[in-house]
Amino acid sequence: MPLTEYFKEIRREIDKTLGTLLPPENTYPAELHEAMRYSVFAGGKRLRPMLAISACDVIGGDRKAVFPFASALELVHTYTLIHDDLPALDNDDLRRGQPTSHKKFGESTAIMAGDALLTLAFEVMTNRSLFNNVSAETLIDVTSQTALAIGSTGTIGGQVVDLAKEEAEPDLAALEYIHTHKTGKLITVSVTGGATLAGAEKDQIDALTQYGKNIGLAFQIVDDILDVVGDEKSLGKDIGSDTAKGKMTYPSVLGMDESRKLAARLTDKALQSLEMFGDDSTPLADIAKYIIARNF
Amino acid sequence: MPLTEYFKEIRREIDKTLGTLLPPENTYPAELHEAMRYSVFAGGKRLRPMLAISACDVIGGDRKAVFPFASALELVHTYTLIHDDLPALDNDDLRRGQPTSHKKFGESTAIMAGDALLTLAFEVMTNRSLFNNVSAETLIDVTSQTALAIGSTGTIGGQVVDLAKEEAEPDLAALEYIHTHKTGKLITVSVTGGATLAGAEKDQIDALTQYGKNIGLAFQIVDDILDVVGDEKSLGKDIGSDTAKGKMTYPSVLGMDESRKLAARLTDKALQSLEMFGDDSTPLADIAKYIIARNF
């Protein structure tokens, strides 16, 4: 993220909110709570919370009404990382330069820490006392959209197909399914959910949905590219791990050049869909530009 | 369950609702959807849905407003079974007489099928179009209570401590924590959630909370007893598996006689808390009596 004061401030507030929402480490069962906090505070970029708050700002809404939702998105994201890293799935030892949850706490605790983070996310999203001036109708609508985005036809569906397609023949349709689902749907609902809580109108939601879909796919294409050409140290994970696992990636299906061009085209489309918002959309535009610019 | 026509009818309706709510097996990603359906339709007793509907009936509410919630409870329960059975947790090969999810579909699909069932449960609970005449306030309140009951200080907390206490010295406080959390909280919220959706008053909820807590603990004590003296075939799982794993159980801590007496005392207390409801509470009383009577 371009760490301007704008994003730094959001990040501080998100980390503070996450610290309050997560159960204290010294409360029973302590190891579970320690594992939940360990992964949430392992140095994530907080991309999804930043998107939710920036979407709130583009609508001119009250940030207080969005911070708990933005934090819940990070809880969901962290659960997906913990479960994806498990030996039965991607079998990764490192995440953000640190041992993954199952490496540090053992497999059973990692599975349950993931389960508990997912459950906590829904507990937060449905805890009305956390949401200033948001109607129950709006809150339940946003929670429902989030559940749909991360279920068997969303995030989890993408991960299942990703695993199933390891060592498979290159297949652009399958690759698109994987990326739009595994990463794209949660990113999109981060933007639209933040905007809905801020009181957005339908045409605004429609434009932000296009923005979210385009940056979501661009983000994942860039991730694939970085797995080939990135800098191990700054990524905090092994380079070449996609190739080693026989993962289907954009560079492997389209080639490196076409992948870069596609990511650039998607970013342009994302920026276009922000035009109706004028200058208020600078933070969202900055995020789109950051996604394409990181490290290549 | 005493399979009177009353319970048979609920069971038919629950299975029908579950069939509609679960993604069709032939939809993408098919293996995931197959795994979700496999475990949900592996022959569960539907205890939690029966409790929710019987609680609705004791209040005199509209069952249509409760069936989707009751079905979501079964989705949650099934997710906990799939994850508990995993090699890293209880490592069970059989459940209800059939291969467990990871035995049939592999570990990664089992983990994700569990995740997807949990997520679907929240999608169902927050899908307003499924709930006739229930206000958004009530629905979000019940969803929030459910999330709290099954999180790190509820179901998951109980399971974590259960695993941590394998081979530990007998400890009644730890044992009570395990059972009131691992099983008790979801059972209690099944009763109170069903009653809340049916429009229950606070004193009714209080009485039903006591009922739920008492049958929840009684249920688990009986489960422990059946693991020692039960009939393998009718249970559909291996007898003696708790002992083999060094699990802390009521018979191992209190002895068989005291465990039976405690289960009977808890059942009596549960029946007492139904007194204010008169004859309308017959189904809930039947469930309490069934819990204590099954197989010993």
C-alpha cells in the first residue's frame, strides 16, 4: 500500500479494533486465543479493511459504522490463509516471513483457530452494539452478502478448484474461476459492504462492484507474476512455490507478457469505474495503482 | 428420539429444507457440494433442529419462521463433526456407521466442506427472504447469539480443551468446561434461538435456557456412558474410542454410577424448568426423557 498518512491512520485504527475484538491471549482457552492473534497480527497489509474504509469515504459515510465490518473482513481473510496453508491443502511453512499457524501451534490448533476466526467474523458483523447508526436491515444484508462471497460458490469454491487443478493442463476458464472466486469475491464485498454500510445508492454500488471485480482479478494476476519474478524477502514467502506445486497461474497459461498486459487493462477498467466519484475516489484509485505497481 | 408422528413430521420438513438450502451436487465445484451433502445426510438424529422447532411450538410461534434457523443449526453441527473427525483432531474413520468425510473425500475436501457448511449456516441465518415475518432485529440477534455459542468461548473452546486434556489427570472442572462448551452451548442456543424467533418473552427464554443447559450436559454424560456400555451397531461408531484416546469422560472421573445419577438429576431439572409451559412442553419433555433413556 502507498503508506500515506491516510492509509497509516486506517491501519492503526484497524489494528486497534482487531485488538479489541479478538479474545485476550490470557483468557481460556489461551492457546487457541494466542493462535488466533498470532496469525491476525503476523503483518498483513490490511488490504480488505483499507478497501472497506476507502469505500466508506468515497460515499462520505461515517467510518465508525464501518470499522468493525472492515476488521471482520481481516478475520475472514486470516482464516482462509491459516486453512490454505495446512499440510492437506497448500502445505506452506512460511507466511509473511513467519512460521505458519500449524507449524507454530500444531495442526489441530491451526484448524480450530481458523474456524474460530471465521466464527468471530460473523459474531462481529452481527453484533449491533458495535455498529453506530446502522439499521438491522443494512447490517444483516451486508453480513449475508459476505457469507455468500466466502462460501462454497465463493472463496472456498475457488480454493477447492485451485487444489483440484494442480498439475492439470492449462485452462483459462478454470484459472479465471479460481482467481475470481478465491480472491475476487471477498475483495469485491469488502468494497461494496463498506459502501453499503456508509449508505451508498444502487448506482454507486454497481460502479464499486466493477471496481472490486477488476482489482480483485488484477491483484491475483500480480500475485502469480510475483511468484515467478518477485523478491522473496519483501514477499515473506517462498518464490516459485506455485510452480513447484504445479499450480495453474496466469504466467503459466497466458505467458508473462500477456499477464502483465491483462493486469494493466483490469486496473484501467477499475480506475474508469471510479470516475463518477471525482476526487473522493483518490484512495481507491491509489489502491488500484498500488496493486499493479508492487514489485514489478 | 421417540419417533412419534410429531417428530417424524419435523424431521421430514428439516430434511426437505436442508435439501433446498444445500447447493445441488451437480453444481460446480461438484466434489465440494457432494461432500457437504454427504455428511449432512449421513443419518443424523436432527436433535438440534427438533429442539428449535419444539421450542417454537412451546411458545406457540410460526414454525415457518424457524425451519431455516433449525436447518442452519444442523449445518453447524455437521461442520463440527467433520472437523472433529479429522486426523489432526479425533482421527475417526467412522461416523454414524459410514466413512467420515476425510476418509471418503480426502482431508483437504473435508476441511473445506466443514468451512463451507459453517459459512452456509450464516448465509442461511442472514437470508431474510427465508424468514417469514421475522424482524431484521430479531434475526440478527439470534444469529449473533449463535455465533457466540459456537466460537472460541463456545463449541470450539470445548473441543480445544477436550483435545488438550487427553491423557490428563481426572479433573471435574475441566470436564465440565469441555462438555458445557463442546455440546452444551449449541444445544442451548437451539432452544433459545427457536423460541426467540417464535416471539418468546424474557421469562420464557430464561426457563428455556435452563432447560437447554441441563439437557445439553445430560446428553454429553450419556454419550460418555454409551461409549463404555453402548451397542456399537446402534451407535454407528466404535465403542471404547474415548478410553482408547485417553479422553476425560464422566465415567472416568465420577465413576459409572455417579455419572448415571448426575444425568438423571440434570434431566429432572430440565423437566422442572418446563413447568411454566404446561402441556405445550410435552415435545421438549419427550426429548429430555429420550436423552436419558437411550440405550442404558
